[in-house]
Amino acid sequence: MLATVQRWAVQRVLHAARAALARAETVDRVRKLTALAAPFMARHENFETSAPFALGEARAWWVEPAGRPRGGVILYFHGGGFVAECRAIHDPLLAALGRTAGARGLMVDYRLAPEHPFPAATEDCFAAWNWMLSSGIDPARVVFAGDSAGGNLVLVTAMRARDEGLPLPAALVLISPVLDLTFSGASFARNDGIDPMFRAVTARRIQDWYAPGLDAADPRISPLFGGTGNLPPTLLLAGSSELLLDDTLRYAARTETARAAVWHDMPHVFPAIRGLAAGDRAIAEIAGFIREHTSEATRGA
């Protein structure tokens, strides 16, 4: 009964947010709505964070879950449509992943559009990986993870590292990723009005803010169209009612090392939302995937 009530409350908040976001024609309004929704949605976790520190043009901070991590590291790129960042949502999500996987996380606060359009965010995320490598952290202990726009940046960063001959992390985790800014997947139209968080009109504004006047099919903007060879094992999660469901399905279908997990009737980035039992199960699935691919490197840590 409690789970049913919690899910009903979450749905009410999401539907209200969807209507407000559909009317939000400015980035400032999107940022304000994100901050307003956070207290009703964010997970409750025990964790500590370091003071933010400079990472090139960006900032970053460590997220240390309660307990003793076993040596894994999650390099995390947050979502927010490339235009917003909300620590109240993303820090607890990263803490939950770290607590369950036995890892600590590095949250990258990359520069946001439209003040800093493409390629600023991609440069910042790539710089974070270079910094981590130069710090002597074993790549075999590291997993790239990200939600929504952050899932896009996970793939773009991994593809660039591969193409430039840099070491790659042990695995990649993409939660409700935005992989196609041409929005050519059939689910973009099929789930418009069904997706509990977004309408198509909201998503299309991302393209104008993040990559104005550019070719949205460029793999550095839409990594769905990039080469998938020689990338680490990849786990993708999405809800069945999401506008962006086909981003996940199409990428997994053409990538031998990728596996998609589709959760019935779950909203965008549902593992970040408090009160969803499916979110807790998804956190456990992600954590198992992280442990599987970092276990040898972190043994004895």
C-alpha cells in the first residue's frame, strides 16, 4: 500500500513538472523548475562530499558514501538537458550507486549551455578523464556513468578516448541517455504524451540550446551515430514509456558489448527518484554490473 501511494505521489509531481517544462521557453525557467522539483524527488542517502575543485574550465567534487568503499571509482556526468545541474538530485544518486557498488564517485560539474554550447561540456568531461589518468588511478577500477545528457557525455568521452588511444574505463553505465539529438527514434513520437516527465516540445529545445546551428547527427553530439567498436562493456537502462526509449534500444542493438534493461512504465532517470521500488532494484543491478567489471582491479582494496 505504501509503495502504491509513493508511486502515485511521484506521478503527480512528474506530471506537474511535465506541464511546467513544456511551457518553459527559457533556460532560467528550466533551472528553477529543476530546483523546485528536487525536494519531492531526490533520494535520501548518507554521504559526504569534498569541496569543489577546479578541473580545467569545469569543477568537480568527490562523493563519498557512508561506509567504506572497496576501491572502485565512478566518474559521473550528470543529466539536466546540457543546461541544468541539480546537486540535490545527482549527488544522492551517485552516493546510492557508490554505496551499493562499493565505490566512491567523482561528480563533474561541466559547463552548461546555452552560455557554453557544444563542445564545452564534451571538452570538460574529456579533461576529467585525463585528470583521473594523470592522478594515477587505475582505469580498470573506473566506470563512466551518467544520466540523460550525462549518458550522452559518457559515450562521447569513451569514443574520444578510444579514438585518441587513451586507456578506457572498465565499463560504461547510461541511465535514460540522450543519444540522438535528431530525435529520429520512433518512441519520440509514440511516447509523446505518455512519457510522465517530458513532451517532445521540451526535448527539442535542447537541440537549440546545446548545439545551435550545428549538424545534430554529428557523433560528437549524437553518439548513437558513432562507431561502437572497441568500447567497454555497457549497461543502458530506460523506462518503457520514455520519449528517448529508442535511443537505448537502437544503440544496444548495434553494439555487441552493450546490454539494455527496459523497465516497465518507469519515468526518465527513475533510479534517482525516491520511493520507487524499481529504482532501488535498478541501483542494485547497476552496482552488480560495476562490481563485475571492476572486481579484479579492486580486489583487496
